[in-house]
Amino acid sequence: NAFILICMLSTAYMAHFNAPKFYLELENNTIARWNTVVATSFSISILFFIGIAVMGFATFGGASNGFILNNYSTKDTLMGFSRAAVAFALVFTYPLAFVGCRDGILEMLKVPSEERTDAKLNNLTYIILGVVTAVAIKITDLSFIMSFGGATLGNALIYVYPAIMLKSTVKNLGDDATTAQKLEVYLAMAFAALGIGMGCIGTKQAIGSL
């Protein structure tokens, strides 16, 4: 169960694919300013997640639902506003994740930018939304979605892909790569192996919890 929790926590930081977009849109986008943005936003997110998780578990303990608001009465007015706030947040943040997913699919299919017409983008949008909606109708346990998504996509984005990109970058540097950079590759690959291990265990545990 600890691995399931770890995998669920991984979903908290699955916005890596939007980092290049945010960096390019940042005013005076120096590395120093970017580091400040990342450190500040991650710190605020960590505090929010810890606070909400602690309060939810302190209230309901082991009976906590995958979607904690489901533990509260439907007659609770304050929780009603909370549900509305969650719905509002989902509606307006979903496009950020969706665009990253759609662009990623186009990149994997190696579709040139000039061929990405509005018609093609719209058709791909309908297909992805249809698949996601069908899955959402079939699987209603949010805790499974979070644990399985964290074990697969979460661990890949946090541990595996960055290590692969770093290794490729250092390799392309050739003789210009420093000793520190080469040693960092070994450390990154060790974290990648750790992520794969936790992901495999977490995936098995998540599927077993169905």
C-alpha cells in the first residue's frame, strides 16, 4: 500500500511536459528567473498537498475515499461549494494537460508543423476526448486512476525521461562534457532504475486493488 501512496503522490507533479511552453512564455526568461518560478510554485504545491492530505486522513483515517469530498455528506453546504470549486478547476486546467497530450501524440507520429491543420487537430481532439471519456465512464475509482497513472506516467515523467534526456545531452557534448556531468548521468540512471522498480510494484498493487 505504501507503493500505491507513492505512486499517487507522483501525480502531483505531472506537468513536466508544459515546462518548455511556460519557460518560453516567461517574461525575461533567464535560467535564474525560471529557477525562482519552479522553486516557488513547487513549494506552494507541496504545502497545499501536504495540508489537504493531512486534514483528510486525520478526519477519516483508513476510510478516506480516493476523492476525499465523497466522504462528506451531500447535504454539507461547504463541501458543496468545494465540489463546485474542484469542477471549476478541472474545467479550466484540463486543457493544459490535454494540449500537452495531443502535441505529444503528434510528435510521436512525426506530423510536421505545417501539416497540423485545424481540421486534423480537431479530429485528433475528438478521438482523444472520446477515448478518455469512455475510460472515465468505465473506471470510476479515482484512487485507482491516480495510483495507476502515477505508477506509469508519473514515474516515467519524474524519474525515467529526464534521465534519458540528460544522458543523451551529455553524450552529444562528447569531449566537452565535464566529469561532473558524466557522473550525474550515472546518478540519474540510478534514479531511473529506482523509478522503474517503484512503477512496476505500484502498477501491480494498483491493479490488484481493483
